[in-house]
Amino acid sequence: MSSWQIVRVVAGAFILLSLALGVPGSPLFVSQWWLAFTAFVGLNLLQSGITRWCMMETLLRKLGARPGA
């Protein structure tokens, strides 16, 4: 997988996990504060889409992930 694919998979997993932990109807519910993490991930995705720079992608490339096209 390329670095941009890893970023999107991790972001999607974080969003689904934080929704499972933050929505009161979920069997995994812990606290509604987990929804703040969902917003944080969404804001980071928005920022990276506008600026074309993502900290996680930079770190992944330094760790050896191949750059995406």
C-alpha cells in the first residue's frame, strides 16, 4: 500500500472506532466525548485536502512507505 492509502485506511478506522465508542446507541459506547475525536480526524482530512500536506503521510514516508501517485 502507498502512504496515501494507509492514511485513508487509518482515518476511516479511527472514524468508525470513535463513532462506535461515542454514539449512545452503540454496544461499545463509552462517552460522547469520543465524537470529538471523530471531528478531529475530519478536520485533519479537510486540512490535508486543502493544503495538500498531511503529517501522517510524511511520517509514513520516513518510515519507508512508498509514496502514492
